[in-house]
Amino acid sequence: MHTESGILNLTNRVIQQVELDSLLALDKAKYSIEMSATYDLRCVDSRSETASAYGRQLWFFEAVGTDSNLSESRLYGVLQYSMEYGLLELVEGHVFDCQRERVHFQRFYETGKRTDHWLHPANRWLLTGLATVGLIWLTYLATFLSW
């Protein structure tokens, strides 16, 4: 029974720390922590530490944030932790306006890639720009060599 109460106490401390860190993420995003509320804390990814790698956890939370103009917004937060020697250390915490942005962060967390494929809109603009500059350069060379 003593071991079970110790595990329960550890779990309560972890949840209290995650709640505090979620409020700090709201504060970092310029929302009032006194007037904002977080709810629905949940761990969506937990990887235990091994002999060769540290562990990590990813937590999601929802919040109702109140900004300096006293307007409320529904927010979606994420907290990333590193687990080193059994201790959780906050790596980063973010607050997003929509769930899609949070899912995009989770995909980056899992894969390490910012985009899914090379046809991302930003990459298409880059390719278009490179092709345009290349065509201008070739046109310049063709006109210069024809003189």
C-alpha cells in the first residue's frame, strides 16, 4: 500500500506541474493567467527513457484564454517534456488558435519534418522563383551571346 500511495503522489505532482506549465504557456502567449482556464490535460505520447536515450512526453490541453482586451478565445495547447533520470523537464510549450496547428506540431514532433512532401505551398513558390530566375538568366545569356 505504501508503494501505491507513492505512485499516486508522484502522478499528482506530475499533473500539478503540467497544469502550471500550461498556464505558463498561456502567459507566454500574452493571455492573462488569472482570468484564463485550462482543462482536458492529457498525455498523447510517452516514451520511456532507455540506456541509450532520454524519454519524452507530449501533453495536450485546451484552454479558454482571456487577453488584455478581455476577449476570450478557445485555445489548443501543447507541452513537450524531456524525461531525464526519471524527472520531467519542460522543453517547450505552445498555444495554438486551432486544432490543425496543434496536429501539425505533433506531426513535426513525431517525424522531425516540417512538411509532409516537397509540394508544400512554400516549396512550390521557391521552385517557381528558382525557375523564373533561371529563365531570366538563360535569356540574358542567349541575348548576350547572340551579339
